[in-house]
Amino acid sequence: MEPVKLAVVGAGLIGSRHVRLIHRQPECSLVGICDPDPGRRPVAEEFEVPFYHGLSALLEEQQPEGAIVATPNGTHLAVAEVCAAKGVDLLIEKPIADTLPAARRIVEVAAAAGCRVLVGHHRRHNPLIGEARSLVQGGALGRLIAASMMWTLLKPAEYFRVGWRSRRPQGGPVLINLIHELDILRYVCGEIRQVYAQSASQARGLEVEDTLSITLSFDSGALGSIIASDATPSPWSYEISSGENPYYFHTSQNCYYFLGSEGALAFPRMELWRYGDPAAAGWQHPLTKARRTVEPADPLVLQLNHFCRVVRGQESPLVEAADGARTLAVALAVQESIDRQTPVPVPAQADAGGGFSETAQGRQAGPPETESCN
């Protein structure tokens, strides 16, 4: 079978990582890179592919079957419209867009053109997350009662030398980092009905929050909590605990806990706690611990190979556009709850609109818009 022809739109930090992944995978081939910044040309030269300032020219001349969109969030819609008009399938980096109206428009444009969209919530492709979902949804824990997450680490001082990272509304961990945790909670535990969030910024005194407490209610009746801070030297976060990204120091600590009526799961060590004898249950009886073995794999590689099969029509996207829009809706609900200091419901159909104030509907998710490849 011929490799799937892919283009990369946006050759910054994430885009160049996708370029390298494509280069190493026999499933696909890189046919071109688009970026309005001429300083990104060396990425194309390194891999000996054409470099374009305009997306339309790339699509016309190279005719890729799929495109990976790694431009700033505010440009995702414009890129999607151009690609959809040419029938090009899309892998759009998370979040799907910068606002809910833009996310809904991507859903509509893709559906009208018959284009397939995969949203880049790459952690869903991690075999550890897949096993956790199977255990929770397969009833291994009984009825899910609660889930608790810690995302606590120390961002270095130089991180905040990039101006927008220390300013509202684009900066802060909610829309940059915690959208991952919120997406995993949706994927493992089910839809989130309501959020209530509080934040503090006393650790650094910046405009953006550095610490948060988030309470969540699920459609199933289960409850959830997230304690988050990017200002503490802590070993408990997905990045540090899972070992998924070699850039982070690895501690092998648990950071997620899923609690059910018949058992509990500690993640990512995959420790399953139960009573050995169901007839002898209660705090005076001993618990047993079993550890599930999960073969590690790079979720970004698995995501890329999945996208190739999506383009070929062999599989449906694991994270469709409407699904990505719902995760964005939860993250924006957290931001609105912080601003309003009150619980905020998450619209049942985020891709269809409704549920939020006008402020939240237009709130931007991610860094400021820059020039796009269109």
C-alpha cells in the first residue's frame, strides 16, 4: 500500500515534531510544509520537501491526502476551511479552536465537505489511558463513584519570559495544560455535566492563575476533582508520572485515582485495589493490590498511524471534531467558573451551541493569533 501523502501546516515546536514523526513512519510520506514565517524554511530543507508560505499553493501543487494543523489555535478554522474545500482530511492539534463558535464551524465545514477530522488529544492513544478506560467502563471497579487528579509541577522561570503566558486570557494552565486532564476525564469517566473552579495567583503574583481547585460532576452521578499548580516542586503530574515525554523528569508516582463501588485504580502504575473476599468488605478487612502490565508505546506515533488509517477510510477518528469541541467547552466552563465564582453547567451539545454566557462563547483558548497559512 502506498504511503499516505501528508502536509504539515505550521512548522513551530509541535509542527516540526510532527515532521520528524512522519519522516520515521513508513505508513506516510511528507509532501510539503507551510508556514508564513520564512525562518521555518530550514525545517523543510532538512527533510528535503517543498516549503510554502501559502496553504492554497501547497494543496494545489502537492495534493496531499491529509494535513496536520499545528498553527496557533485562532487560525485552525481558517486552515480547516481551505483544506476542506480541497477534500483534505485533517489532524488538528488540540484544542480544536480558540472559541466555541469557531469549533462549531469546523464541525460544520468538515461535515459539508465530507472531510474526516481527528483532533490531537494524543493522550487518548496512550495504551495506559486505554487500559484505564477499559477497567473503568468495563465494570472492573464496579459503579464509578469519583475520580481525583493531581497536576502539580514547577514551570521554570524562563517559561514566563514569553509574554502571553503570563497574561489573561490566553495564558495560565487551564487552556494550555489542564485541557489534557479534562479530556482524559471525559474519555475515561464519561461526560462532564458541571464544573466549579477556584484559582489563586499568589505564588508568582502574575495576572494568570498558578493554582486551581476544580470540582466536576459527571452525567453518571460520579464526582471528580483536580488540584493543579505550576508553581510547586511536586512529583505528581501526568507528564512527570507517566514518562510519556522524555523532556520531563520521571518519578513513577501515581497522579490519577479512579474510585468505584468494588475497587479503585491508581494511575499510571495501574494498581488495582479490591477486597480479596467480597463477602468480607469494609475498612477492617485487608485489601489486595494487583498491578496491570501495559506495554508502553509512544502515543504520538500511534496517533499518526491512526490518522493514516483514518485518511484511508479504514478507521473512524478516535477524537472527532464534535468530540474535541466538547472538551474545549469543558475547559471554557472552568475559566468561566473562575471568573464568575459560581458553578457553570457544560452544554450537552457543545458543538451545537448553547449553555454559556456570551463571554464564554467568545473566549479564546490558547496563545494569541498570528499570521496563518491560508
